[in-house]
Amino acid sequence: MPRPLTPPLPPCAVAAQSVPCSRRRGPVACSVVQVYSRSTMWSRQRGGLKPLRCGVEQLRCRRREREAALRKARREQQLVSKRLLRDEALEEAEEGCVAMIFGEAEIQQFLRLAQRGTEEKEREGALVSLRRGLQRPETQQTFIRLEGSIRTLVGLLTSNQALLQLEAARCLHELSHSEQSAVVEACLPATSYLLTYLSGHSSDFIELCLYTLGNLIVESEAVRRQLLPQGIVPALAACIQSPHLTVLEALGYALSQLLQAKEAPEKIIPSVLGSTLPQHMLQLLQPGPKLNLGVAVEFAWCLHYIICRSTMPCSSPRALCPPWGCCCWTWLGLSRELRMQDWSCSSSRNSPACFLRASGSLTTSLVLTVLCNVAEKGPAYCQRLWPGPLLSSLLDTLAFSDTEVVGQSLELLQLLFLYQPGAAQAFLQQSGLQALQRHEEVAQLQDRVHALQQTALHG
């Protein structure tokens, strides 16, 4: 699932899609939101601003277009990246070691030593050297062309020596991060073993397997075709009960990769909804001292894909609406707190301050996207989001200076006015018109602001 956003990136536009763990280095996932096109729900008619009387189908089509734009941008602009997990201690120990390009003879020598070396340290060292070489695309190509190389690596992965297993898994992880589809396809024989090891006891090893599977899932339909009948969804459902945050974050990444597959609406989402995954995801999004931003952001993407890509009948996921809405209200509050803090981003584009500020924007946009997808499903869904703290949270987001966040808030308000009787009146009673005034002169927003004012006042 590669993750930086629209180039060129502004100074504060790089926020980790997940909080980088202390052991992780290199091109770890990053993300920034918004890539939606501007809404076209508004127009000028007869010299005045009037909201277009969009039917439900038109609203739905526009939303689907925006979802498609987001998915396309994530693919083409590397919004969602493959993850490269590297141990910081190993990186420091190997500092100064240049990844060399190895030929067939050298690769064969490393594999022979790893298989038949007389000492365990010698065998492990051979795999370490191979892993460094596999950081180079040229070595990757040579490796997969070499007959029996993947089979040997899988044999080492399934050995009864933990250190050899770990180094073999790291070699596979380097291959999974390749941009060359042939390299990814070559890893297919290892996927069933990676899936089996998700039920192991080492959190570090499980984390590595999850990120490797996530990298392979997004790249290869053949990998998904093999893993689905082998039970990847139940395996992920078992993993989500792990007490380790690094495992949960890796799990969220792998699941979000799976949910982006083209066959997800028919073959994957129903299976996910039929498992215990949604229940545990919602628990991980609940407020409190255990709420972890990195884990929560990963699972927010998962909820986003489930809602916007589900083809199940509208009545099927209704039971999930109240808790999803509750989590979204909590997230709106959390993102507001992050953004309202007076952090300075003047020092470094990768500073914690920049991360926190961008995380607030990321969180708000994710939540508003999920809420809009819920609301556009119709009156029954809007009723389950209402009443509650939703309106007050939306009024808070109207205080933001981020035009994309404000624009999404306006769209959600429009959907609520359309489907939920009493929403417009409640908006007026809570000084909604005053909240809109600050955006009346913003070029990107003024048409929508004026149209929403008219809708609130005149229906």
C-alpha cells in the first residue's frame, strides 16, 4: 500500500501515515491528504447563488468520482507506499557498508554458505550479505533468474534456526519492496509461509511478515488469489488481538493494501465484514490513553475503503453506523486538538511539530471522508449519525484555515441538510451562519458557503 502525496510537497506537507517506530528507517510510509477535485454541487443562476438540486444518484456519482481520483492519485503519485522495514540497530552497525551489485556466482556462494556453512554465524553472515545486495535492483533481477534461488530462500525461512529464519525473511522483505513486478511475482512461493508465521510468538517477526505481505498484496493479483482461500482474513483477525502496537500498525497497513484490490468489493470486503476485524478496529479507535495515532490512522484508511468500496446492500452495514459515527466524532475532536496547538514548523520539515500539525489535517480529512461516505448512503444512515456531537464538531472544523477540510465540512453539511430533517434548524441555532462568514471571501469556498447559507435559511 509507496505513501508521500502530491508533488511538490510544501514544508509541512509530509506527515507519517503511521508514527515511525524506533527501529524503522529509510523510505517509510508518508501521507498527506487531499487530492479530491473541487465539488461541483454549486452554481450561479440568474445572477444569484443557488444550490443545485442534486439528486441522490448525482451526489453518489460525484462522490465515487472523488474516491476514484483519490485511489488513482495514491497509485500514480505514490501516496501509498510500499513499506521498507529496517532495523535501526542493524543499519547503524552496517553504516558505511555500500550495497553492492552481485552476480550469479556470488549469489550462489551466499546461498551455499547459508545452507551448508559449518557454523551458524557463517550461515547468518552469508544471508546478511545477500540481504544487502538485494537492496539493489540489479541484484534482485539476477537473484530471481537464478534457478532454485527462491526455493533455497524459502527453505531457510522454514528452518528451525530463528536467526536464519529472520534473515531469510528480511531478504524476502527487500524483494517485496521492489518496483519490478517480476521480482514480486517470484516471491509467490513464500507467501503461504509468511501467512503461517502470523500466528507465531515473536512480535518483530510477525511485524516483518505483515509488511512483506502488504507489499506483495498490493502488487500482485496472483498473491491475493493464493492468500484469500488460504485464510488471510482470519489470520489478520487473529493478529488484531496482539498487544503490540508495532504489530497492529503493520496489520492496518496490510489490511488497507488488501482492501484496495480491484476485486475487494466482491471478494474481500464481505469477508472482512463477516469477521471480527471491524469490531476490533472500532475498539482501537476509541478515545483514551491507549489510542495510538499511528495505529488509528492505518485503520481509518481501512474503514474508508470498506465504506466507499462496499457493494453490499444498503441495509447490511447499518448496524456499524453508530459506532463508526461515534469514532468519527472522537477523531474530529482529536484532530482539532492537534491543529489548534501552537506548534511551530519553522525548524525542519520532518520535525515532530510538522508531523503533529499534518497529522491533525490528515485525521480530519480521513474522518470527514468516512462521514461523507456514510451520509451519502441516505436518510437511514444520516439518522444514525444524528443527533450527537457531529454538528458541534463540524462547526469546530469550520474554524480551520485549511480550505480542503472546510470544503469537505460544507459537503457533509449539505448532505445532512438534504437527508436529515431538523439539521438546518439546529445549524442556525448553534450560530452556524456566523461560522460560515469567515469563509465568504475565500475564492475556493465562497460559492459553496453562500449556497449553504441559502439552504439553511430557505431549505
